[in-house]
Amino acid sequence: MALFKKEKTNTPKAPESVAIIMDGNGRWAKRRGLPRSAGHVEGAKNVMNVLRELRSRGVHHVTLYAFSTENWKRPDDEVLALMDIFAQYADKIIARSKTDEEQFTVKFLGDKSRLPERVREKCVAAEEATAGHPFVCNIALNYGGRDEIVHAANAALADGHTVLSEEILSRYMYTALSPDPDLVIRTGGEFRISNFLLWQSAYSEFVITDTLWPDFDGAELEKCISEFNKRTRRFGGLNPEDSESKV
């Protein structure tokens, strides 16, 4: 599948904010005759590798789609395995926060109320342990884009706002402290948004790669950023050369 053209520049300019739909863990495992949970374990291992690659390229905000509000429909054993992975990963984040290397602020986005109590507690502990670092990693956990918009509207109304605007709603989004993603990457080759950052990605650039998430590495990230740099971002306007005043 030819999604990327050869990049002519040596050092592509990195976007400020990147979001990733980490798709393909189950297919990665199936191709190797392994249970789906093994793919999720491998995918979790890859998160820090990709965060390291993103930070080395100058990205400051990352949002990762880990578990959607729809993923509860999956088999119970798979959901349980994912909850175990999230709890273990939170522990690793807390341990890493006590060192001087590769620190980052972590924020868990989504409705935590449905998560098991042990997972909720570890998420809160990880957020508290990592607060204040300039490199921010948002992890969307029990997250849905539509659910987030409804949550933001209800929170704004509860605070006394009677007329809602884009500016007001943006302040109540889970991602209020991060800029909207410049680039959204989806691994695994699927061409859909899957209820991810519906509000924030209104003018994001999307890049799809066939590479499954456990295999996504620095080389694939470089291709995605190179493709991003070929795009012209007009945000609904025109380029100067397209202006009717020049016709």
C-alpha cells in the first residue's frame, strides 16, 4: 500500500502535538499464533519506544488511544487482560518518575468511573507522580469522542453557563491543557476515526500506515512526519497563490 512518497528534506519538521490510534495488536498476535492478549502486551512494550522517538523529534504533546468506551464489548478475558496491562503500565510510569531520565507528564483521559478501582487508583497515582514535566503524554482510557463532548457540555452547564461556545466547551474537554493534534496517526491500515478526538481533530492531518502497532518504530514515525510535512494546512482558508486577488 503506497501511502508515502519519497521525502526530499533531510530533517522533517515535527508537529507540536501528535495523536495515535494504536491499532493492530490483536492481528499482530494472530499472525504469530498467539492469543490477542499477547499482542496487547507487546503493544504496551512499544509505547515507551515510540514516546522516546516522538520526544527526540521535538514533539511536546502526545495522545494515545488505549481503550475506547466501545471496547467493553470485547470478550471478558481480553478486557481483563487489558485492565491488568493498564495497572502494570501505571506502576512503571510511577517508577520511572523517580529517575532523572525520560520523565514525562501523564494524563489519563476519559471516564474513569467504569474502570476497576485498582486501575483508577493507579491512574491517579501516576498523574500525581508525573505532574509538571514539559513532555505530556495523554492516555485515552475508557474514552469516546462523543462521550467527551457530552461530558464537557454537561460540566459547562453545571458551572452555570447558559450559552455554550467553542471556547467554553474547549475548556471542559479532557484535553483542555494540550493543543489540538496537528497530526493523527492510525496504525494497522484502517481508514476510520473510531470515535477518537472528534472535537480536537477538526483540522488535524491524518496519516494511515499498514504497520501494526507493535511493529511501529522510529522509521515508520519518520515516514508519517514526512508525509505530514507535505501537507498544506489552510484551516478552511486559501493559500496566497490560490487567492482570487491573484487571478
